[in-house]
Amino acid sequence: MSRLDLWKDPWPLDVGQCPCDVHFTRFLAERGLSGQRIFHLGTGDHHHVGLQAPAGNHAVLGITATEPEYVSYIRLAVENPHLGKFYKVLFSDIYQINPRLLPEFDIVTLFHLCEFWSQANAPFAALDDRGVLEALSRKVRTGGLVLFYTGSFAYDAAARLIPDWQAGTGFVEEPGYESLRIFRKT
Ligand SMILES: C[S@@+](CC[C@H](N)C(=O)[O-])C[C@H]1O[C@@H](n2cnc3c(N)ncnc32)[C@H](O)[C@@H]1O
């Protein structure tokens, strides 16, 4: 019987190894951004971005493909009822994301673009990495942002997608923030 082969281990917050989520929440705070509608690829088991959502009045939709991370979100939502108004988590392989089910966003984080493609899951994929980038960035409002993480192990592959994507969609690069590259939809 065929099954999706997904990331199994819950990911703890490890700023030494993977600081993107902390850089992102610092970016939001330092720019004084509040009330943002955020699509966040890769919640981690720590749910750092989602946990910061109430303080900034953000609406965060996080995605995980790791069962224990989905379970830890359920526990958080039950134990902290206030959080659930600001932070939702979707369990899905990013390559099975269905753009017809997604709303408009102010910010899309694609920190882990190109990290998860696998031949085992390819027969079940709706999109490849280029498709994920195009579909998610189409959901960004004019003036909104797409962010990439230069510390990703797959950053070289993600960076190779950026020039064609930019040419076709009119995103303009702005000065980066810590490990993040920032593109605004014109
Ligand atoms: C290395 S962790 C990073 C988590 C967090 N962004 C951080 O930097 O601490 C990767 C995250 O991507 C998620 N992930 C792994 N494979 C995925 C896939 N195929 N589709 C969507 N998310 C996936 C994992 O569930 C996990 O939350």
C-alpha cells in the first residue's frame, strides 16, 4: 500500500542551527508590523511564530507535515484558548497544498522551500517547488511580502528559482533582515 513519506521527528527551537523563525518575529516587531495575515511554512514543534501571533494581533496559518507537531498544536490550542483565535495549523505535505483553499496573505514565509521534495511522494504531488513558490506568492496582496531563508540547506536551489519567479510576477527585493531575503509584490 502506498503512503506519503513525511518528516517524522518534531523540530525543537534551535536558534544556533535554524534561526529563521526568530529572525522573522524580530523582523515583525522591529518594523512595527501588526495585524498581518501570515502563511508560515514549517511550524516546528516549538510553534514560535504562532505563539507570537496574539501579541502582534497577527493571523498565522502554519503548515506542518510532522504528526507530533500537529498534536502539539492541538494541545496548545486546547490549553491556551486565546491562542486559537490568532494561530491555526494545517497538516499537509506542502506539495499537496491546494491554492483554491487558501485566502489572501500579507506575508508568506517560504524558509524551507526546496527542502522537502522526494521521489517517493512525487506521484502524489500537486505542485513542485517552483509551483509552490508561484502558487503561494499569488496569494500575497499587492504590497505584501514573500520571505526566504538564506540558511536553509536547500537555499541554493530556492535561490535559483527566484530570478524567473521575480521576472514573471513583479516582486521587488528589499534589504534583507538577518538571515532573511525579502521581496515585495508591486
Ligand atoms: C527543520 S523544521 C523547521 C521548523 C521551523 N521553521 C524552524 O526553523 O525552527 C522543518 C519544518 O517543516 C515541516 N515540513 C517538513 N516536511 C514538510 C512538507 N513536506 N510539507 C510541509 N511542511 C513540511 C516540518 O513539519 C517542520 O515543521
